[in-house]
Amino acid sequence: MLKVVESKNESQQQYTTEELSAKLGIAAATLRKYNFYFGKEGITFKKERGKIVYSNDDMALFKKLMALHQRSGTTLQECIGELAQQIQPVTKLSQAQTELPQSVVEDPQPVAEHPQQELTLTPQLTELQNNVKQLETSFAKEMSEQKNYMYQQLENQQEQVKQLKSYITTKLEQRDKQMMDTIRQIQELKEEQKKGFWYWLRSLFTSKK
């Protein structure tokens, strides 16, 4: 559930990152990327026991984002920025009224005369900054793991190519050696046959004498 968007139905079903990504038909890493860019726009999602949980409202928001991204042809960040502009002007006032003390909400006096309003916003700003840092760290870790995996795959392929080249070279050398041995044996056999023929011919003339 969006922290800057109050849900109309507090009892609606909640989903983990894996459950929601499965319902949306996308990878969990893609959903985390959406979350990361929403965080940069000042929109975060509800956390319980250190893990993010999503509501049906959040699912509808992500579906709207996917449709907009596919339809508009603009970048993902631009689509999220457009949605954020639609959400924040309406929801920031509702959030402020919900979080401020009742005396401040009912009192029409200027905000400057109620310094406690600023104090209530500071923990939220800190939490938002922490969430953004966590998302950046998670995203950087995933990118690093994918990069290491690609490097490992490349090294494995290079090693396989090297082994294949060595195998082919060895086989070619063996073939060449066998061919040379066969040619040498044929030449030796021909020489033996020539010697035998001349020996027989010479013995024939010698016997006639």
C-alpha cells in the first residue's frame, strides 16, 4: 500500500514482492526496479516486519504503469514521473491531514504557529531516505550479481573454446602422423617390391646362362 496514498479499504488483500510479480507476469527484479523509481519520486510502499507488502491498489497502479509504458513508448522513468504527478497533488493533502494532530487540522491558524507539524514530517523523511538507500543497494547488488554471472559464463565459454581448439589440434596432429606413417609404409613396400622384382629377373638370366 502506498504510504503517500491512503487505501480506501484497509482490509484488502496484501501481497509479497514474489506474489505480486507473479500476478503481474513480470520478474521480481522488475517489480523492485519499479519500486526503486517510485521511491525517487517520493512514493513508497508499506513495510511489515522489514518487508514490503502490496495491496490491490498497488497492483492497479503497477498495471497502469505497464499499460502506459507500453502505449506511450516513453522511458520507464518518464512514465513513473507522470503517474507520480497524478498521485501526489491529491494525496499529499490527505496524508498531512491524517498525520497532523487533530488540534492542528481543526485550527485554521497559519502553519507557522504550529511547529509540531514539521516535527511529525521529519521521521517520514528519514524513513523515505532509508527506503531509497535500501532500494539503491538492492538494485546495485542485483546488477553486480548479474554482471558477475555474465563474466563467469563468458569465462566458461572461453575455456570450452580453448579446450575444443586443443582437441582439434591434437586430432589433426594424430591424423597427420598416421598419414605420414602410412605413406612411409607404402613407399617401403614399393621399394621391397622393386628389389624383389629385380632379384627375380636377375636370377632368371643367371640360370639361363
